[in-house]
Amino acid sequence: MQIKDFYLDLREWPQYAKKNGNVWLLESEAFKEPLKFEFSFDLEDETKLKKIEESCRDYYNAMMGREEKWNAILESLLDKEKLITDSYQKLEEVSQKYDLLLEQIKEKENLIKEKELKENDKIKEINSKVNRLEEKISLPLPQKIYTNQWEEFVAWDDPYICYPYKLPGWYYVVIEQYEYEPQNEYVRNENEIQFKEVYIENEYYPCIHLKGENAIDKPVSKVRLNILFFQV
């Protein structure tokens, strides 16, 4: 670098220099005339500047290339993140459906077990009644067997008393077979057989009791009732 021209006129700022302590006021006779300097770049400096410029441009281009590369990588990572998020949400939905299905299966298994226990209890009760009936029948007592049938159309869930059946006064083992033919969807009765031991003076009044779904909707059903009376 070469200094071609530099100009310094100290006489223009005497008041500024006096008011500011960090400025030196040159009052020597040697500095009464303005100083002038001239600066210029030589060819070597211009070549260095061009090299620096090219180096900066190359570095800038390299940085732009890296930025494009990192932007592509970032975009790819964002796509993968979205795919993973979607997969996780679907997996979460499947997991929730699986848990719900598993809970429903457990509820049905418990319901089946409960029904099996009830059925076993019914079977035990029926076997017990049959055994007692066999014991009664096997006794060497004078006995007769009577039978009768009823068919009624019942349209309420209150106990329905059928017309009476006349019998001789005696102790009886009574076997009642109920068959239901529902006329609407509110009937909850199932076909069944009931056993009991009663003393009948001269008339027996069968009772039919429909089971409804609730207290508002009333069940309607045709009921067939077959009864055997064993004197014991």
C-alpha cells in the first residue's frame, strides 16, 4: 500500500481542541500550514484483495451448498418425524381398540362363567328334586297321578291365576312345565320345569308370572302349562 495524499489542517479546530482534554492542539510554527497525505493501492495489494474476494466467494458458495444440504437433511427428518407420529397415532388407536376388545372378552367370559354357575345350581336343584320325587314315588303308599293342561294369553307382568283344577285332598308332588311363546320383545321368561311339594285340599290354582324388561313396557306372551300331580 502507498500513501498518496493525506491532508490535515489543525488551525480549523483550535476551539474544539481547547474544550476537549483528550485532543492535542499543535501550536508549533511547524504545523501552521495544513498537512497533506495521499494513499493508494499498488498492484500487489489489488491482487491480494482479489484473492481475498475469491476466497470469500468460494467460502460463501461452500456455505450455501452446505446450507442446501442441511435443509434437505432437515426436510427428510421432518418427513420421517411426521411418518413416525402418524404411525404412533395409529398404533395408539389399535392399542386402545385391543384394550377395549380385551375388556369386552373378559366381561363375556365372566358372564359365561356366571351363567354356567347358575345352570349348575339349577341342575343340582333339579337333581335334588328329582331324587326326592323318586324317593316319594318309591314309597309303598297308595298314590295316584293326575295331570292337566292350561293355555293362557297373558298381557301383564303381575301374577296371573289360572282357573282351578279340582283334586282329592292329599299331599302331592307337583311338576309344572312352562312353555312361553312371546308376543313382543319385552318377555324375559324362558321355558322351565318347577318342582314342589304341597298339600291340596280340593282345588289347585296354577300361577303364571311374566318377567318384563322394565316397569313401563309390559310383556305379552302365550303360555302353555302342563302339570303332573303325584300323591305321596
